[in-house]
Amino acid sequence: MTGTAHPTDTAHPTDTAQRADTPQRADTVKFLVIGGGLEGLSIAWNLTERGETDVLVVEKDTLCSGMTGKSSGIVRCHYGSPTMAALSWHSIPVFENATELLGDDMAFRQCGYAVIVGEENVIPLRANVAMQQSLGIETEIIAPDRMAELWPGLNVDDVAAAAWEPRGGRGEAYMTGMAFGAAARRRGVRVRQSVRVTALVRGRGDRVVGAEFADGTTVHAEQVILATGVWAPQLGATVGLDIPVRAQRAQLVLVDQGEPVQHVPTLSDLVGLQYLCREPNGEILAGNSDHHSPQYLDPDGYSNRADTSTVEKVVERLMHRLPDMPDPTITGSYVGAYDTTPDYNPVIGPSPVDGLFLAVGFSGHGFKMAPAVGRLVAELLLDGTTTMSGVDPADCRFSRFAEGRPTTSLNPYVGAGEMR
């Protein structure tokens, strides 16, 4: 999950390096990135990879303090859309080589990723794996017995097949975003924190030419890039643009099974409609994969605890999937929000308003594809196309909703909703 955090106009007293290069009145930059979360910072760094350093990132709180910090951090390429699978695949080398590229390992743990399905979903699983393999993705079908070896104690009685990605795993979204941010700043990118954008600014011909801030300053830009996640509709409305993004409630529960979980892959359980990750301390992070009845929230005001019914579902599903846990205990929960679009896939590209570029609506997929999303945005801005094989920018176009041509899975899973 990505995005900016709750608004504040208070400068941070320890951020003296930031204030030293903060424009006090009118300023002009080539690229203005609104949103200092993971996607915005990846975009900034990828622009520097192309030699573009006249970049300003603005964030209304502190970097990565919004929905980026709520991400579960799963790294996988298992999608039914070739473009989404390819974006994730092109991101993996960045995770693997982060220390060399960014000077920070981003806490990526290559524990592998698996998805398990019941009998009703074996055909789409095989079709999706074949499609992913055609893109060069390292993935394979494995038997339930092999899945049980990868995660000792896993109940596979109702599992008919699994897909296994050895190069998948788990990362930390906050650390990933901060690594992109630090590397971008070393190359000259400027960052303004605790500065809330109140409106986009239009110039001649109604082109977006910058942004106005709550402190009274204005920044002009040749190109404005909106990467504010669940907050994108608020700024789009200031120029009459209806951005089809809603904040969908995402509840996560932490479980101590009674002893630390050992090295296991991240797991998407499409039988029980849940996903499981090993936390660094050996606990289990359990998330929901059932999106038939989504709940929506106000991203600026909501309870940060999972509700009782969600906790009860997690307990029931987890006891079924891991029946031999010695002494399971709920240790905590928290709530974030997916910035969901109608087809649960992102909008990456020019908006209908000239001068405004969108990178929003990642619908829970933003972390794993963030490195390639930054590259895609940089390439589209500078070249109008992409060099990444398997990625079709048309799948991310804004107009697809009005055209009635959403980007959906080629091989959808029964019961798994739109998140695939």
C-alpha cells in the first residue's frame, strides 16, 4: 500500500537539511512529485537514473508515514494480468541488488512466495503460471506435498496444487521507500516535508502548472506527478478531475503461534482466502484475501485496530491451515487502506488534464512493483513508451474505465475476487 500521510503544516525541528533547500515563495522545477511515499520516491530515484535531478518531492507529513508504512511487504509476480506480472518481475532485480543500487538492502528477505488453490482453481493456476513463464518469470507448479515441505505444519488436505516462486519473498515498505528517497537526494532531488498541497494550479489552456501549499507558497513545474494513493481524489477534484480511487479498509492481524516460525515462504492461500507472512520476530502476519464485500474508510480518520469479526475469521482460518500451532495468541492488529480502482489495477500515465501525470490506484499491489513503476513513469514521461518487456502501458491508462475496458485477469480464480 502506498500514499502520503495525515496532513500537518508543522515543520520538523530536526529537519534542518530539508529547510535549507526549501523554496519560501515561488519556485520552478522540471518535475514536481506530490506524495512522499514509496511510489513517489521510486519515481524520483528513477528520474535520476535518467539524469533528471531537477525534481522536488513534497509530502504533507514525513516520508513514508502514510499507507506505505501499512504495507505487508509481499514480493510476488503471481498475477493474471501480464502487465502486472511483468512490472513485479522487473522489480525483483532491484530488491535483490538494492545494496549495490541504493546503498541499502531495504530489508528484503528472499524466502520465496507460494500460492495454494483448491481443485476448482487448478486450471486457472496452470494457465497463469504458463503465462508468467512466457514472460520469463521463474515460477512452477508444485504438488501439495512439496508445499508442506516448504512450510512444515501446513495443512494441505484441501490443497490441489500450488505455484512456487523462489525469487519472491518479503520486504519492508518503509525501509524501501526511505532507501529510494535517500539515494535520490544524494543525486540532487529535493524533498519538502510537512507541507500540505491544497490545490493543483492551472495555467494557460487549463494545463496543470504546479501546486499551491497550505503555507502560502506555490511551486511551478513542467510536469506534476500525483502519487498520493488514497488521497489522490482530493487533489484531482481541485482541477475538476474525478480520479476513480477509493480507500478500501485492509485489516491485518499478528499471531504468535507459541514458538517462532522458522524460514517459510510468504503464502497466498486462495482456499482459505488469506495470506500469511513470517514477521522478523517469528510471528505470523495474517491478511485478508476475500474482497467480495469491501469496506471503505476515511483515510484521515479511522480505527487502527482490526474489528472482532475479522479477528475471529483469522483465528478460524489459521487454526485450519496451521492446526499444530503449540500455543497461538493474537499479539496485535492494525488497519491500512488500499487505494483501489474499479478493476483493482493502477492508473499510471497522463491524466485527462494536461500537465498532470498519475501514479495512483495500486490496490494493494504497489510495494512489489514499486521499483518498476518508478522506471515506467520515468520512461513514459521522457520517452512516451517503455523498454520493459511484457509491460503494456495501455493496461494502466486512465481512460480504460470510461471505455468500459478494464484491466482484468486473463485467468481469474473462483472466489478470489478482483485482487488477482
